Amino acid sequence: MPPMKPLLSFILSAFLLILANLNTTAQNRKDTFRIDPSNPVLPPPKHNSEDRSKINKEPVAEFREPTGHFKGNFIVKLYETSKTMRYRIDVEYDGLPGDDTLRFPDLGTLPRPILKKGTTPLSCIIGFLDNDNVFREVKLVAVTPKGNQFKITTLRHWHVSTHYRLVSN
């Protein structure tokens, strides 16, 4: 029977030599690169055009909730504007109209606005889906506790940082 120590050390040496060669080969490939986290070199981000080529006259999103009053419903509608990242918000509560504007961050894709039911009765959260299909809230439209008016509150401001991260401030 041959001695085990020399055979084991030969196998271990061969294995380490193969691993070292694989690492050198990977470093020499042109499609492999390292990024310095303090100064990453990233391709320039994609941007949407500033102006919208075709404006949809119909609401792109709508939220409707009955108020229980004879005058009407709580309605929130979102409309496109001539600017790609900007929208107009139209609100109606028991015949009382109101409006506001909204700007979404430029994620390099067309905005995907979403209207969701809020946590309280007669409330609506306006937001968007990011590139990972995560809902990001922007504004809250809610009827006041007394029920005689509604208010529109900004919940968060979003922007895209230079490192492609969606940031709330």
C-alpha cells in the first residue's frame, strides 16, 4: 500500500493550482470588472422624454368610494399632463371639487401610477410602482374627521440618486 501523506499532499497541491488558474482566468476576461464602491463607474441613466407625445384625456387611474350621503361619492382621478412625469389630481367629495398636481421620479420607464384605499374611511393613497413592482406612496387624499372637507397631504418625495437608488426624502 502506498504512503498516504505524499498522495494526499499531491492531490491538495493540484487542487490549489487549478483554483489559482481559474481565478487568474476570470480576472483576465474582458467582461469581468470590479467596481470601487467609493467611486463606481456606471453607465448614464436612461431618462424619459420631458414632454409627452400623446396626452390621454381619460383618467389613467380612478378611485371611487361611496360616502353614504345623497350628494355623491368620494372620487379621486389621475390625469396625464403635457409633461411626462407630471399628473393632475382631480378630487370630488359630495359635490365639492378640488385639484392638485403630482410629480413622479424618472426611473427610466414610463410612470405606473396607482391609487389605493387609505387606512381610514374616505381616504386614498396616490403612488406608483417602481421598477421592482414595489408600491411607493406619494400623496394622501382624505376627508377630514368632521366630514365637511377633504385635504391632500404629501407623504413622501422621491428622487433617483446617481447610483440608481430610489430615495425618499
